[in-house]
Amino acid sequence: MHDPRLVAGPSTDAPTTRVTFEYLVCATVWLLAGTTIGLIASIKLHWPEFLPFAWLSFGRVRPAHTNLVLFGWSSLVLVGVSLYVVSRTSRAPLWSPRLTRIALWLWNLALFGGLVTLLAGVNRGPQEYREWVWPLAVILAAAVVIDGYVAYRTVAARALPEVYVSNWYILGGFCYLPILYVTSYLPFYQGGLGNTVVQGYYMHNVMGMWFTQLALGVSYYAIPLLLGRPVYSYALGVLGFWTNLLFYPLIGAHHFIFSPEAWWLQSTAILFSVGMMVPVWAGTGNLLLTFKGGRGAVRRSYALPFFVTGLIGYGLASTQGTIEAFRTANIYWHFTNFTVGHSHAAMYGFIAFIAWGAVYGLVPRLTGREPNPLAVGVHFWLALVGVLTYVISISAAGVLQGLAWVSGQSFIASVIAAEPMWLWRTIGGLLMVGSHIVFAVNVWAMRPHRVIAPAPSPDVVRIPA
């Protein structure tokens, strides 16, 4: 619902407003570019003659799509909002908006270079989500380090003695991603099974130790703020943080069950995948219980439904991942389209919906402008119906593929069985891309005023985060 009295918060400083919105705009541009390219890849599965150009072949557009939506959309939007959350929970201005703006240009330089090189066929080979050549990876790593440094310095300059739980997650994500990135690009074990082990470690931890950390950090700030009540349990938030750090780094090998990897490594990944239910349901339950008794607030808000959907997506997609890790289930889903459905349920059903909830919930408080509530509703339903259509259809395709392989049928038989589901995948993708266009319109509607409220005086009364 519109609030005609909405103005930028009195504690919002102009530099933080501008740089946060710049991150959001760049993220939106990469969202539109990345998902359009993804739609081309989807169409090519059931219409191979579509756009028959070498630089738009499936093997090139697919990694271009994944890298743009992972590092262009998901990373930029969460980093931008996280820097704002760090500033607000610390009751201190962002330590250096100028440095974060330099980091943003480095992000965009790496993303543009990655798009051009991947479409040109220049890459590091079959290393999912790390196909970029190393100079581009170095540029991206520099951007992450700069943003992380600014976040740490902002928390260090906080006006409150406590470190709010949001900042545990956000700073944890900035701490772990450089470790993950360096480990995954070192040349010492990039051949044979060593590369396979590192691949599982990298592609799973970029989800669990980067995107999940930032998404939960933003949620622990935005959800209590929008509901006007404290988080259900601070202790559960801390438990979720430390157990996520304990269990998540060792589960990547569950993507390679029945591969030549060491059996003990596969078994360890399965065991720790079961352990992941502790942080997943500590976080999901904690944040959903914060909604207890707040049904009216959800009904009146255009941001909270995104958070509810994202939290449900987090719990269901993570539980699905644990079930998929067991050998009895993995034998049917191993290397099939089911894994593609699972990854979209996590990255879209969880991460994207949390990001959208944060944008709609926090940006109007930052800029003093709201989107059209009807347009937000159109965005929500197009995205929700689109992702459900996509995930259900592609998961069904994976099941059909797995059944065909286990029964000993030819590979082409599995392709024929899955092909009708690929059409539904494209239909879901069309709805999703349509929702992103509406989101872009809403972002423009929330752009800052030319004159922004000044920063508060040092004597302003401090209130708890």
C-alpha cells in the first residue's frame, strides 16, 4: 500500500543512498541481460536452429547466463543492500562510498569482459561457474575485497557495542568468498580428479558461503524492521551461522556420487549434507517464526510476501539437496536436469526472492519513493508462477532422464522423454523474464530524489538495530 508521507529516513546520508542505488541499477541491468541470454539457451534445447550463430551456441550462452546472474545480478544486488544494512545496524555512515563505487566499476568491468570472452569461446574449459579467464577473475576478486574492507571498517566504526546478527552473516560472506575464489583458481590441482573435487567445493560453497550468507544477513535486518518486532531468537541466528560454517564447506562432493572420487569423500559429503539441516531449519524456522502473529503486516506489505516465499524456498530447496545427496536417490538424479531444477529453486526461489524483498522493503526508506503496488504484485506473481513452472518441468525432465538411464535405455531415448518438459521450461523462463522487466520499471520508480535528506548530527538519539 502506498504511504503518501514516505520520505527518505533522517539517518540516511546522501553518499550511501547514491552508491546503494547504483549497485541496484547495475544489478538490474545484468539481471535483464543474463536472463535474456538464459532464455536463448532454454529455447535452443527444443529449437536447436534458433539464432544459429557460433557466438550464440548453447555451449557459450549457458556459461554466459550463469555467470551474469550469479555475479552480475545476485552478487551486486546483495552487496549493495548489505552495505546499506551494515551502515544502518552500525549506526555509522558507510566508511568509504568512494571505494565502493570503485569496486562497482571493477565488478562491471569483469562482468562485461566475462560476457565478451565467453560468447567468443574464450574460457577455462568445463569448470562450472569459474569459466572466466584468470585476469577477469582477479578483477572480480579485487572488487569483492574492496567491498568487504569497507564493510569491515564500517562495523569497526559502529556506534553500538554489539555486532548485530546481520553483520555476522554479511562479514562472514565477505570473509569466505576470497578464500573460496583463490582456492578454486590456484593451478596446482586443476587436473584430473583434483579438479573435480575443487569443482564440487567451489560451485556449492559459492552458494552456501556467499549468497546464503548475504541473503540471511539482509533478512535478519529487513524482516524485523518491516514487521516492527524483534527477530524470534537471536540464539538461533548465531546457531545457524556457526553450523552453516561447520557443515557447508564439505558437502560439494555430493554432486559427484558414483564418480571416481574417493568413496570416503562421497560418504563425508552425504553425512555433512544431513548436518546441513541444522543451519537450514534454524535459519528458516527462526525467520518464519518472526512472522508469527504478523499476518496482517504481510497482507499490507508488498515486500514481505517476497521474504516469505524466499524463506520457504530456502527450506525446501536445501532439504531437497539433502535428499538428493543420498545414493538411493542420487542414482536416478545424477547429472540429470533434476539438478538444474534444484539449482534454480535455490538461486531463484530463495536468493532472488529475498533480494527483491529487500529492495522493495528498504529502498523506499532510502530514497523516499515507492513503486506502484500493482506493478509489484505483477512482478511477484509472474516470478512465482514462472519459477514454479520452470522448476517443476525441468525436475520432471530429470526424473524421466534418470529412469531411462537406470533402465539401460539409449541416451537419445532419454532426450526424447525429456524434450516436452523443455518447452515448459521455456514458458516458465518467459514469465520470469517478463517479471524482471516489471522489476526494472519498479526500480526506476524508486530512484532517489535530486535533493536527499542530510546526514544526522552526531548528537542524534541512537536506537537499537
